[in-house]
Amino acid sequence: MGGGIGILGAFVYAWRALRGNETDPGKLYRAQMLGETYKFAVVLGGFALVFLGYKDLAALPLFLGFVLTVVVYWMALLKTRN
């Protein structure tokens, strides 16, 4: 579930931040910030739903799944820059 929350957050970010064909730097910056805001809201909401829906949840594997998903994104970005 943690990995799913990470993937959903990344999808929402990409959907919001990368839509449109803007060339103005100010508009691009605002789109990125709005994408990050949406992503943050989705991640918080996802964790809230999981914790409310599953009372006997083991939190450590949930957070590890989320963190590993985010780390994989970072590693992929580093790999594409080289």
C-alpha cells in the first residue's frame, strides 16, 4: 500500500505539473508548485485512508514501501542525468 501511495502521488504530480505546453518560466514554476501541492495532499490523504481503514496495520512496512518507491524515482532521475 505504501508503494501504491507513492505511485499515485507521482502520477498526480505528473498529471498536474506537466499538462499544457507552457513556455513562460513563471507559469512553469507555478505548475510545478501546484503539482507538488497536489502530490502532498494525495500522499497525506492516502496515508490517512490507510490508517483509518486498517486498524491492525503494521506501519513500518507501509512506510518502507513508500520510501522505497520514492528512492527508486530519485535513482531513476540520477541515472537519466548521467
